[in-house]
Amino acid sequence: QDVHWSQFNDNQLYQNPGHAGHFNGDYRFIANYRNQWRSVTVPFSTFSFSADTRLKQLPNLGVGLSFFNDAVGDGKLRTIEVQGNVSYLFKLTQDSTHILRPGINIGMNHRQVNWDQFYFDNQFNGITYDPSLPTGETYQTDRKTNFSVGLGAIHEYYKNKRFKVISGIGFYNLNRPNQGFYTQVIPRDIRVNVFSKGLFKLDPDWDLVPSIQFSVQGKYRELILGSSVKYTLIEKAGSYRALYAGIWFRNRDAGYLSVGVDFQDWFVGLSYDINVSKLVPASNARGGFELAARYILHHFKPKKIAHRVCPDYI
């Protein structure tokens, strides 16, 4: 199963490769961190970082690079993945009200586990645990590296900066790489991800920002829906500040709250999951903490000054 995020709208390249390069600025940098199940067992922690831009010579072509590191459980199962993303923007209407952004994702995935951290039935001698006894397991290796391929597309309806709807679909692990450590081949299931989000003006300072995302991977199903409200504090040349607060629900798993702030070219978001699944007796309703940060870099473009050519007689 691939990693998942509560703040899915703030990890754009993981959500869909069609997001690559589509933003107002020159370079975008995003970092995400998630820590969950600390109250139950060894915490699961995930960190990701991405950077993307548009090519100066081909402004409709977006490129991006993303990285994530996921550490899980007692066996220190670790997944490290590096992904390259490319997208292209097509205007479906002359005024750019409707645009389409298909994208491709190619990743290298490395997984490793420490078998010495596990306790196997065969290592109990009838009285106590004896780590010197053979495990009886037939695993081939403690690490596995493979490649994955994904495709996605995004449609955007843009009426104005305070009325827009973005929807997309993505298909990942299309080549179904082998992720098993044992002699048996265990293909990585294809993941299908569908999302839609919007921004709608409520009054001069308030906006509604609803979202929904549905993911399918093998037997796993995840539906997340909810909304944030946005309050704009300052919006003028050289100064922009806004606050966000939201409530969300993930099917049969958790509800969570989110807050965020825009400050100039920075965005910082924070969310906390409240577990409502069958794990509540062990988790005590505590789920996961997640942090997202985004920075958009703008090149300084010096203003061109028109020079008047003096006549020869002056």
C-alpha cells in the first residue's frame, strides 16, 4: 500500500503529476511530515519533499522532482522513493476558462527491513525465546529496489481567482513492480486516485474551499471529504495574508481538523487525526499529526526602462 496524507491538497506532486509546474511563481518547494500511532506502537512516520517549476523556453511544460521516506513498525520497514514528474498545459478555450494538464510520473522505489527486529515462532525453544535458532522463513533479501510508472490528468475550470474547480485522476504503479522480500512475487497494486476541489467566494473576505479525494489500491479503499474556510486578512501589492480552518472525514478511519496560514509566499498547514476506527480501544482516539509547508520563489524581474535616443544636434 502506498503512503497517504491527510493534507492531500498540500502535497500536489503526490496527488497528481499534472500539478507539476502549475502555480503562480517560478519555483515551488513543498515539505510534508506525518507521524501516527505513537500511542499504540512504534510510530509510523513519513517525510516528503518536492520541487517543481516550468521550463523558461517551454512555459506550458512543467517538471518536478519528489522524494519521500516512510518508516513503519518494529521491523523498521523503510520505503524511500524518488519520483520525476512532467506535465503539459493545454488551453481548451481561448480565454483559458478550461484547461487540461496531463502528466507522467516515473519513480524509483527502495524498500528495506531489519529481520533481526522480529520474533518468529520457530525461535521459541519451549521455554524462552532464543534468537540463535533459525527462523524457518524463506525470505530472499532484506531490501528491494524497483521502478514504477504513473499517469494522470487534471481539468481546471477558472472563472476568476475566487471561483474555480480543479478535478483530476491518476493511475500509479501501472507496471506493478515486485515488492516482495520472499521468493514469491508480490506485485505492487495499481493505485487509482480521483480528486476534486474548489474555491468559492462567500463575501469580500471569506471563501469556501471544499475537497474530496477517493483512492483505490487492491482491497484498500480511502475516501476523504471535507472543507476549509479561508479568511483573507491582507491582499494588496507586496503583501498577502490569509487564515484557513477545516474539518475532514476519512471513511471508517478518522476525522480530523486542519488549520493553515498564508504569509506572502509561504503556506504552513497543520492537521491532527482523531481515530474513530476499531483501533480506538488501543489508540484512545489519538491518530496522526501532520505538518505541511510550501514556499514559492519568484525571480526578480528588473523593470525595463525605455531610453530615448538623443538627436545628433543636441
